[in-house]
Amino acid sequence: MAKDIEINDLKDDERGQAFLAFYLELFNESELDLLTTFDQENQIPQINHFLQQAPFSTRATLLASLLANRQTEVSTLHQAIVDAYPETTNYRTVADWQNWYRHSIDTIAQRTSRD
């Protein structure tokens, strides 16, 4: 079983980097609705505010700055998702996260259509 990603691991761990890149992708597409269901501590508005104000030109610089300034918020959100979906602990690519996201949205849509 893979270990949980600690706050300090996000910058160096490929699993953490994949989650950060996935989050940034969702942010850029204004598709964070599903993630808000895991945001028990109101972390997403803080993360998004930082991203909206960030003047960084490259993705790598932006992600590094995001970690430096909002590491706790990102880690808390990530941990909430891992707690609900333990298999996400092993996700090492943005594609893994994208597949999880699509599957989760499809599952919600199917439940909603049956209600």
C-alpha cells in the first residue's frame, strides 16, 4: 500500500505533482465543482484566489509558487479526496486524475438520473 502524501512531499513526489497539475487544469477550465464536495475547510477559494492573483508566466513557476504559498490548503484538499477514494493515493499522472474525475462525474450523473 502506498503511503499518504505528506505536505512536504507534494513538491518532490510525482503523485503530488500530478494532483497539482490536475487541479490547475480544472481551475483553468472552471471545472472545480466536483472537488468542492471534498472541500470541508473552504480551501478551494483560497487556492483559487492565489491562482487568480499569480503573475507567473510558466506552469512550473506557478506550481512552485502555489506550493510555497498554499501548500497546506492543497494538501488538505488532496487528503480529503484520498480519504474518500483511497485508490487515488497511487495516481501518478494527470491522466489518472482525469479518468477518476470523469468516472466520478459519470457516477454522480447516473445516481441523479435514477432519483
